Amino acid sequence: ASHDLWGGRYAEGPSAIMREINASIGFDRKMWRQDISGSLAHAAMLKHVGIISAEDEASIRQGLADIAEEIDSGRFVFSDALEDIHMNIEARLTERIGEAGKRLHTARSRNDQVALDVRLWTRDAIDGLDRQIADVMRALVARAAEHAGTVMPGFTHLQPAQPTTFGHHLLAYVEMLSRDRGRLADCRKRLNESPLGSAALCGTGFPIDRHMTAAALGFDGPMRNSLDAVASRDFAAEFLFACAMCVTHLSRLAEEVVIWTNPYFGFVKLSDAFTTGSSIMPQKRNPDAAELVRGKTGRVFGALVGMLTVLKGLALTYGKDMQEDKEGIFDSAETLALCLAATGGMIRDMQPQPERMQVAAGAGFSTATDLADWLVRELKFPFRDAHHVTGRLVAMAEAAGVDLAGLSLAQMQQVEPRISQGVFDVLTVDASVRSRTSFGGTAPANVARMAAEWQEKLG
Ligand code: ARG
């Protein structure tokens, strides 16, 4: 025949180029376990409702187990001519068990089959990523607990703003990553409905039991509309967004690691294990892992935009365009997994430099807000007026080449005569961080409590 699977209607085979553009086996072979799980559930159901015999189901089950073994051990021969993982496995099954293999595709199409496989693959990926994110969170929390009281500069606009602590800073990322887990969990919940049994697009006249296959595959139930089931990939776009958001958080942290390790900052040293040298400059110690985490965001964003673009003009139901969903999903899941592993490693290994951070925290008049707050508290200034007076004191200190605490009381009193000696108590970075006890604030006691809470939650 001109073609093993649809030779009935065809006189000639496809051109080489047709084969090349059509084949997805080069990447969708990753879904072989999912494809076999789906076929096992489908065959068990076909037997249960009396569409195939018990003997056929038994030999399908044995045949698929043998094929799993072949693939796992690298002996399976994948064929481009058979396009994709679904047809590769089905063809091999028939080769191995004959007639019964040809009955497996009853009441099923590759359209519901592929929708099923991608959902199952994505669900597994979500479970793996969730564990990895939790692991990075644990690493951050451990460092945060050590450094709950390590003062560092807090920035806005990357300019000195107010003193904070290194622990508080790290816990900010823990919160972000926790929301990333939440997004993946939401995505998992929404994708956890089975498309299997929707067949090509309209369902089937065979008395199949979609609830049975859905339950067997760990879904909450079957999808309610067969057209939607084969046409929709919003779960894929949602997954890619969750990946894109998470890798964005890792990228922001990576950018900070790059800044912190710059010797002008010197807040953190990375281990040998997570830096590289230069082939020409012997002194070099480059934060490549962090740079790559930052750099790899691009491909994940690309996959998200790619997926949305594939879907936006696609009339219902299935279009071959949708074959383009998989590489982006696979690559994004694997890229995020690698970025999480690298981030966890860097965080565990890094050596914070508290003395450097402490000195930097006091630079740039970072306790100016504390001074303004003092005027409000002690002299009952309206905050706007306090801001103005403090601004004049900053200008005075800057002109004198000192920090705020370097002004004498007499100098301060030239700007505001009611200022008293007590003001100097609020001008140190330690007093500043200690004072910020509002819920979610930077005070070391707060940070230590939050770190303990996270430790408890993450186990
Ligand atoms: N390889 C295809 C994909 O990834 C499987 C579905 C093909 N369906 C079809 N009617 N040609 O989407």
C-alpha cells in the first residue's frame, strides 16, 4: 500500500518534504509512557463494555508492556514515516500481536489521543516542578533564617532606599515562588479532565465509558464537550504562563546575584561550583549560572507567545497547527527544571558578606525616612513638613560630605531648632530595621518568625 495507515484512499506516498514537515516523532516520543497509559485504559474500557474480547485486551496489554520495555531499553525503532508516537506504538503493537492490535483504535482518534497524552505529560511535569520549587523555597528559607538580622541596603530604582535585612529580601522570593506553585496547582486542577473518547471531534456511536477511562487515568472526570476536548490547548498556554512567571522570578533573583557578586557591591560570594573562570583573564570569577537563568527566560516566553499564536486563528476543532504545542511545553518544563536546580544550588552555596552589606546599608542617607518619622512622632510634624525638613538636612549633609549622623546637633538645629539629641537614636541602620515591626515589615524579629513559619510549612 502507499501508506500503512491510510493507504486505502491513497495511490502514492508522501514526498520527503511532506514527511519531514509532518513528522513529530522526533519530539513527541517523550510522551511514550503517557501514550501507553492511555491505550491501556482505553483497551480495558473497550473490553469492559464488550467492544473487544477479553483475549484481545490481554494481548494488547502484554504487547504494550513489551513495547514499553523496548522503548525503555532503547531497542525500539522509531520511524519518521509513522509520523508520531501514537502511530509508532500502534504499528509496532500490530506487528507484535497481529489482529488485536488493529482493534485498539476503535472509538478513538489521534485527536483525542494526543490531547490526552499532552495533558498527562503536563500533569507529570507540574508535579515535578512543584517539588522542585518547594526545594528552592527551602533553600531560600534556610538562608533567610540564618540572615534574619543581617542588615543590607533596600533599593528602589536600584538606588539606596531604606535598610532591610538579607533574610527579608530572600523571603520576598519565597512568597513569589509560593504563588508560582499556586498557579501550577490551579493549572493542574483545570487540566485534569479527560479528553479521551471524544474521538476525532464528535464523539462516537460505540457504547464507550468515558468516566471509566477518566477515573483510570486519575482525571476528575471526562471533558463535557467533544469538540472542546480535541480543540483546546488553553491548559498548555496556562502551563506556559505559569512557567514563564516562575522563570521570571528566578531571573530577577539571578540578576540580583549578578549585581551582588560584582565586587563594587560584594554582598555575596558564589562557590566555585557555580561560577566559571575566563580563558584569558586569570582573575575572573563569573556568575554564569545566574546569567543563564536570566537568559533562559527568553525561550520560555517564546513558547508562551508561540502557543497563543498557534491557537488564536484556529477554527474548531483540531488543526495540525496544534502539533506545535509540544516542543514549547517540553522545552519550557525542562528549562524551568534546570533553572530551579541551578538556583537552588547557588543559594545553598553562596556566602553572604554581612560586613559589606552593613556598610552599604548606611550609605546614601538610607535612614532619612527614619529621621522624618522621628519628626512626626516626637515633634508632631505633619509628614509632608517632616519630609521637607529632612530633605534640607540631607542636602546639608551632602554638602558637608557626611552622612546624617555626621551632622552635629547644632547644625541640625539651624534647620529645625526643636530637634533634640534623641534624633541620633534613629539614624543607625540597626535601629532602622528594628523599628519596622509592622506586619510583613523588615524587623529581624518579624523575619525570624516568618522564616520559622515557612520552615514549618515546607517541612
Ligand atoms: N502528531 C499529531 C499532533 O501532535 C497527532 C494528532 C494528529 N491528528 C491528525 N488528525 N492528523 O497533534
